[in-house]
Amino acid sequence: MTASACPHKLMNAHQNAPRNSGFNLIEAAIVLGVVGLIIGGIWVAASAVSESKRISDTLAGTAQLVQNLRAQYANVDLNAQFADNPYFTADSSVFKNVIGFTYTDTFNVKDAWGQDVGGTFATNGFVLLFYHLNKAACYRLVNHFGGMSDQLTSLQTPDGVFNTLPHTATSADCPNDDVRVELSFKR
């Protein structure tokens, strides 16, 4: 008999062939898509946690820095001592080991985002300058320290100088992701 004469033998041979049990292309694409969504969600969550930690570190570090400044210069006549150069430098112990700040050299201190932080002595205390803050950091910094009328003499944002405290951040205070905030702390 020929193969054309026995069609059931050909059919049985096809049915008995080993079935390939792997993924087809559509199944693989679906699995890759689901894995990509999971990784993307984890990435977004990790970025938010990291940003929140930077802001928290900056708030804690700023409070620690002000304590260090107050302790080191409690009995110093700031007007007489720093009349020629009111800027304090990072070589003093006030900047070393402060949470959220990186001490790189004598005139270079960076915040948690790698941006410069400046400081000057004022008649009644200390001024800290934060450059290039993003909106979230600006809001948290202004709201945190703006409520401390016992700590600050003034607060300056792009919206203006606020000598009447407490002050709550507005969109005018933090208009974009490149904001300069100046905090004038009482001695």
C-alpha cells in the first residue's frame, strides 16, 4: 500500500510526533511585558524613596549644622570676628560629619543632590544658602524651617523675603526645579 492509500497512518504518525512544549512568541512577549512593568514599578518606588531620604537628610543635617554653628560661635562677636570675610568655610568642624552634606574641601560643601551650600555670618546669627533645590525639597525645607519662628529671623525664596514667620510654602516660593532658598537662623 502506498501512503496515499492509507491516510490514517499518516494522521497517526503526525499525532504521535513529540509536541514542542516551549513558549510561543506571543506568550514570551506577554511575560516580558509583565516583567518590564514590575521592574518599572520598582524603579519608580525606589526613586521616590531615595528622593524622600535626601530631603529628610537635608532637614536633619541643616538642624545639626545650625546646632554646630551655635555651639562653636556662642561666645564670639560675629561682627568683629568676621567683618572682613563673613563667609564661613567648610574647614571648620561645623560642616564635618553632618548628615545630608558632603564635605569635599575647604570651600566646597554639597547638599544631598550634589549642589553647593553656602553660609555667611550675620549680625544676629547665621545664613544658610541652598542653591538649585528641586520643588519637593524647596517645599519641605520652607515648610519645615518656616514654621520655626523661634529659630529663624527670615526666610528668602524666589517669591520674596519673609520676616514674619511662620511661613508656609506656596507655589510662588518653589516655582520650578531650580530654586534658591536662604535661611537666616537666630544665634
